[in-house]
Amino acid sequence: MSYTDKTITCVDCGATFTFSASEQETFAQRGYTNEPKRCSTCRDARKAQQGSGGYGDQSQRREMFPAVCATCGKQTQVPFQPRGTKPVYCSDCFRKVPQQSYR
């Protein structure tokens, strides 16, 4: 199939941008069926915004709790409230503990 450059208006800022023939071919090879809606500037800004509050940056949203490692006794922080019924490990010791499979 032959592709030709298309001019598209960004839904966020209203600027026009070119959806090149080579980009269209790449989209088709990857199985994408929709054309882009945003210019590269708005696309990058959207990715940055999602990165600061999305799945990639949980440290800002996750509450951490103080704990003492059951193996080495080092003070550490964990993303859950320790109950005292099971051992809690620092990240170094946790890597050394054989993990059980619950499948």
C-alpha cells in the first residue's frame, strides 16, 4: 500500500502536524488502526504527566512503614504495615530469601 503525508490538527493545542508516509507505514506494521491525535509536543507532555502520577511513580503515592529486618536487624521501610506475625526483611536480605510460589 502506498502512503502519502497527511496534515492533522492536534486535539490539545490546535497546531497542525504532519503524519508522514513513513510513520503511517510504521503504524500499519504495528497493527495500529487509529491516526495520532496529538502533535509530538503534546504527546510528550502527556507522557510526562502520566509518568508523574501514573503507574511508573508509585513512591509519591505509597505510604511506607518503618520496620526492623528479621535477618540483619537493620532499620528499613516497607510498603505495608508489619503485623509482627511474619518476618520482615530489608531489600538486601529479601533478595537472599528463597521465594515461595503460590500457584
